[in-house]
Amino acid sequence: MNPDLKDFVEKYLAVVLGTYMSVYVVAFITLPYLLSHNAW
């Protein structure tokens, strides 16, 4: 792999992992909140 491609892949993976982590954290925080309010 040439250095430019390697740099691009590392940046891309960092962005994807960061996005997945933020989505996971938001879901982890909001799901119990929504479930507790929807539970009768």
C-alpha cells in the first residue's frame, strides 16, 4: 500500500468508528429513557 492510501484508510476508519461509537452511545442513553416512558 502506498502511504497516501494508507493515510486515507486510517482517516476513513477513524471517522466510521467515531460515528458508530457516537450512535451507540446515543442509543444506549435514549433507549432506556424511551422504554421507561412507554412502559405502562
